[in-house]
Amino acid sequence: MTDERKILERVLDEATGFLDSLPGRRVAPRTDVDGVAAALRRPLPEEGAEPLEVVEELIAGAEPGILAIPSGRFFGWVMGGVLPATLAADWLTSTWDQNAGLLATSPAAAGAEWVASEWLLDLLGLPATSAVGFVTGAMMANFTCLAAARHEVFRRVGWNVERDGLHGGPEVTVIVGEERHETVDVALRFLGLGEAQSIIVPADDQGRIRLDALGDTLAQVGDNPLIVCLQAGNVHSGAFDPIQDAVDLAHRHGAWVHVDGAFGLWAAASAQYQQLVAGREQVDSWATDAHKTLNVPYDSGIAIVANAEAMYAAMGAHAAYLIQDERPDPFSTVPEFSRRARGFTVWAALRSLGRRGVAEMVERFCAHARRFAAGLSELDGVRVVNDVVFTQVCVSFGPDEVTREVVARLLKDGTAWMTPSTWHGRAVLRISVSNWRTTDDDVDRSLAAVRRILAEVRAG
């Protein structure tokens, strides 16, 4: 225990030093992947090293390659920060070393997940009887929800897909929006439904599924088992599909409706923004990420299914060597047997923030996004190309080559981290606000860096 204490104290010292450095630290790493690999690489040793020596070696080799994702000036992709309570809960999760697959293997993990599930459903305004699975991220949340969807639409026509597979069964029709996230396609691929077999419905200029086109498509699909995938939060514009009207349309045709709400479902926590997800309580399944908008550590996707039995049928299993009772085990809601106890961090986030704190955090993210949009719109020749309705901002600096050069220099500069993309055929800078640490000053410092770099590019 003495050695363990020394190791943990060293790690605590490193962790607090890293967190203390964030306000002034450049966001970009100081070295690349080759540099980190070179620092850590050596022939596999015949004999092991002392644990403290290993920790020191890891810190020395890896720390220069750290991208400061927890920084208040990190706006890349859609990656949230880590709240203090959830960081502590995550450390305890590793220390307690619980296997969260069975009720019997960890009453602590299962109990925390039960309560976290109840709080989540209450906070998001979803049916209290829904089943909740704690998975790795939004991709596996989409997979898990769509597995439940696959089970149920087959069950309705008398086919047991878990027992008999897809071969010989009726054809399933899947309808997706033109600007769905790629993880929906990957989930369908994993489930044997084939991403190329999906019927794609056109989107409007903000990436929202068009209701008229959805109605026309539904009128033509026939009587096949039917799944419709909607989106809460477009990765470029932040726009939300018109869930209420789309659900009404789809349910008239007997469809299972799934919503990919990786970062956008959390709009439901705010009275100011919950109209963006109006109709959510009528949806059949929802996927989201706690490590995005809720700011818990990674490995924290959430799959929610209104028809709990469909989820248990798709994911559950029984074996003689397991200790099981009549209640569903946690692995009945996820595609894993053994897994990390993911509920501790979600419980800690909700307990530390409360209903009001989650709402205020969501609203603060949105306010920072509007601040970015306003500041960038003041620059000559710069255009915010999306309607800023949530936490996403997409910007063009004029010709594509100028936009790409600004982004490249911005990433190298390291003051802030924003990522390049292409949307509607043009190069854009994508800004995603997802971190509780971000302040108005962080936004202003980042805007100043963009202005400076844009001037340099134009001067060059």
C-alpha cells in the first residue's frame, strides 16, 4: 500500500499540475504521434520495471503529445470537458474496479445506474418506463437502439431475428436523412441492415430532414418492417429535425422512430431550448453521449429505448454460470457482458449540477456559440454559413483556399482548437462549444487568434 500511495500521489500531482496549466496552456500538442511513439518505444523488456518508474516514463513520453481537450479554448469536433465531480467519480470507478455486467457482480454499479437512469429520463422528459443502457459512446448507443428497433419490427411480423438471423426473413426498410451522422450508417452496417440499403430523404439548407420528402417516401415504402432515423443536432449546423411532425408521420406508417441526439438531446434539459426536441417523448429510441454536452469522461454513451422488452430481447442473454434473478441485468441493455461501471460518472454529473445546473450549462454553451458567430460576422469577407440555433458554428473566410489556410494556421498556432470540414460543397471552420470551462474570455481570446491569423493569411 505504501508503494500504491506513492504512485497515486505522483499521479495526483501530475493531474493537478495539468489542470492548473489549462488557462495559459496552448491547446495544440507539442509533439506528434511519431514523437510520442519514439519516446515510449523500446524492445519489450524481459523484466518489468517498478510501477513508479513506469508512471514517470509514461508521463515523460506521452505528456508532450497531449491535446488540451479539457481547455476552455478547445472547440474541436464535439468533445466535452470533464466536470470535477465526474473526474473524481471516474478515478473511483477505476479504483473500485467493478464489473458492471451483472446485478450480482456489483450492486454499487447497478444501483448507481438505476438512479442515474431515473434522473436522466426525468431531466430529458422521456418515458419513465424506458430502458437505459450505458455504452461506450454515441456509435454504440445508435447500435444498441437500432438493435432493439430491428428486434421489434421483426417481431411485429412474426420473425425472431435473434434466433433465426436475417437470412430468409422479411426485408427491413430503413429511412434516414441526407445529413445523418456517419455513426448511424455504421450501426446499420454492424446490424446487417446495410448502410447502402437505406432510403435517403433530402435535407434542407440547415441539414434538417424535409417533411414533405419524408411523407412522399413513407407513402411509397409498402408494408415492410420500417425504421425511421431522425437527428437532434446536426454536426455542422446544430439544427434539429422536426421531430414532432416526423414522428407523427412515421408512426402512421407503423415505423419505429429512432433519434440520434449525440449532443443535441440535452437541449431537452433547458426550458429555453427544449422546443428543439418537441415530440421527443413519442419517439421509440434515443441515443446520446454523456461525454459531450454533460461533460463526463469518455466511455459514456447512453442508449434509451421506450419499449424496454425490445431492448432486453435484443441485448440480453442467460447462462447457467451467471447469478441472475428475474430482474434484467445491466448487460441486458448493452452489447457487452463485462464492462466498466459507467453509471458512477453520470450519477456524479447529475448530482453535482442538478436540474438547474445542467440547464444553465447547456444555455451557456449556446451563448458562447452566439458570441462566436457575432464576433466572426463582424469581420470583412467572413460569413457564418449556418443558423446558430444550438452549440455549432460553421464559418467561411471567403475562397476555400483561404478558409483552409486559416484553419491550418489556427491549429498550428495552438491558442484555440477548431476543426476543418466541408459542408454543402465548401470549406468551413467548425466551432463546437461543449466544455464547462469555457468562459467569455476564452471565446474572446480565440476570436482574437482567428482575426490575427486571417490578417496574416490575407497579407501573405
